[in-house]
Amino acid sequence: MSRYLLDNGVLVAYLKGRAGAVRLIRPWVIAQEAVTSLVVYGEAIEYLKSDPGFERRRVELRVLLRAVTPYRLSYPILERYAKLRRVMRPPYGSGLIGDIDTLIAATAIEHGATVVTLDGDYLRVPELTVIRLTREDVK
């Protein structure tokens, strides 16, 4: 079974019912192929705190996470995180990406999932399969 790990921007676009995101992601949710990371939950909460309907959105996000499995951090994920940082650090790699993104990438790799994101930094992560979307794709 394929797994698609939804990054923050994509997850929030789906949560807000944006047509492009719903068209893309709903089939994955129905097929139980959509997953995310608890780290993405933290990013989403930070973003949603600026929403006037924050309390309602938080409840909606928690309900959504019953259908979009949030992976927890584990020792293998954290060891993969360390490996990725060492491999990406110059002079060996093209440069580090943010720690949160590296944790999300490590989570996806450890679970054999494809990251679905708006963020081009993931394209630099070795061993990671990425679907990079544009903001237009999720409107």
C-alpha cells in the first residue's frame, strides 16, 4: 500500500477544504494512504493560531487526524534524522534543511512514505520520495 505523508501546507489546505487539496488528498484519505507526522501537527497548530476560528480549527484538525494517521517520533526515526543531517552537511551534501523538515523527511523514509509538500527543500533529501505541489495545486 502506498503512503503519502502530508506536510503542513498541504494538510492545512485539505483541512480548510480547498478544492485542489481535497481533489488530490481525499482519495488517499479514503484508501487510508494519507499519513502525517506529529511534528506536522505542531506546525499546523502554530499556523492555525492566527485563525479567528482557532478553537474550531483545532477540533477539526484532531478529527482529521483520526483518518490521517500521525506518526510519532521513534528511535529509528531519530537515528535516520541524525544520518540525514550528516549526509546533507557540506562538504558531503548540498546543505542542511530545517530540523523540523529533516524530522518529517526521516519519518517518511522510515515508514516508506512519499512526502507531499509545497516546500522545495525536501527535494534535496537523499532517499526521500517527494511530490512537490505549488500553491495553485492546492487552491
